[in-house]
Amino acid sequence: MKLEDVLNTTSITLEHDGLTLRIVPFTNAQALAWNRATFQEQGDRTPLAHSEVVQEAQVDLLAKHLRACVTDGKATKVTAKWVGEQIPQNILQDLATYCTTGQPPGWSQDRK
């Protein structure tokens, strides 16, 4: 088996805005951080404010993870702001699902 075949069973490749990323699922620690951000208490916030806080935390965690996945290009370009502006919402949701569950999105050429 070729190394590329092994890598493609555990990661997906994404090219965008001059960057190449080999995205892998979250580690256990990253998954725990994601769950803490996702399931945090609403407290005194309105539902809308709570939703915005959760989404901001999720995008920040995803951006940090994606920054570490950059294989070509400037990783410093990958910030929460960049992720929020550059990656369409539906793709962002697919990436979040992949990072948290390991299930590759349907659009991934690398999926097996």
C-alpha cells in the first residue's frame, strides 16, 4: 500500500486561497474542547446571543485546527476571521462534522 493511500484514509485534502490543507479529525483533547464550546450553559444570554457565542467558539477551534493542517502556504493566514469569511457555511459545517466524527464529506475526493 502506498503512503498516500494510507494518508487518504485518515485525512482529506482541501485547497483554497493559495493554501493546501491535509485535514485530519480532532484529537480527543480537541473533541473535548469542541464539546465544551458546543454544550456550554446559556446563562443569562438570550438564545441568539448564546448561539453567537457558541458559533464563535466553534469557528475559533476549527481555525486553530485547520491552521495546524496547512501543508502548503502561509498557515498564519488561517484565522477565525479568515475561516468565517472564506469558507462557505455548508462547507464549514461539513468540515466540523468531519473533524468531530471522522466521517468524510460527500464532496471529498479522498473519501473511501
